[in-house]
Amino acid sequence: MIRLIKRYGSRKLYDTEESRYVSLEELAGWIRHGQEIRVIDNKSQDDVTSQTLTQIISEEGRRGNSILPNELLHDIIRMGEQAVTTSVEHLSTSVDRLVQASIDRIGPVRRAREEMSLLRKRLEDLESSLADIDVISKDDDAS
């Protein structure tokens, strides 16, 4: 569920769920824990989520916790939205390749497990046959 935050003219952020003011740092913490937020300007009702998220990233950078490489920041400024779209597409392609590589590695493991299961069954059958032969052999010796 998306958490609604109202931004007032004083730049204060108000969490409508908990009915209290919150800091950018709190928003960042929530986002890190998987919470999605939507920030609206209280007066105009404009969606200012992007600006707020950008501000969070900027504050992280000021504290020395920059999460974006300088090259990416330069590209974003140079190319605007196109840079972000290209970066997201590149990231998506990289993740798809990683997932596919993982799936490719799982296939042989699955086949090996199936072969191990078949070998186990054959070994059990062989042990059973040998036990039967041993019983027949002992019966013949006793007669």
C-alpha cells in the first residue's frame, strides 16, 4: 500500500497514516524497508514525489552515503528523462540476464537430482535382487 505524505508550504512533511510530521530521513528508512510513498503538495494537490525522492538522494549524498555514481548523475543532468529511462532499461536487461543465468544453472542441478533419484532406485532394486539371490543360495545350501 502506498503511504500518502502531504508537503506543506513550510516544506514540512505530514504522514497521513500516523497523523504526524516526519523527516526526510524517516521517509528514506521506510523506503529502504519496502514502503512506497506518494507525496502531494497540500495546497495545489500536485504530485511532488519525484522532487521529494530526489531530495532524499541529495541528502544521502551530503552525508557521504551517495548511492548514485557521479557518471550517472552527469548523464541524468545531460539527458534528463532519457538518461533515467536508458539506465532503467540497462538495469532491467542486466537483471534479466542474471535471472536467466541462474535459471540456466538450475537446469543441470535439477537433472542431476533426477539422475540421483533414479540411481538410488536402481541401487535399491539391485540390493533387493542380491538379497533374494542370497536367500535362494542359502536355501540351496541347506537342502
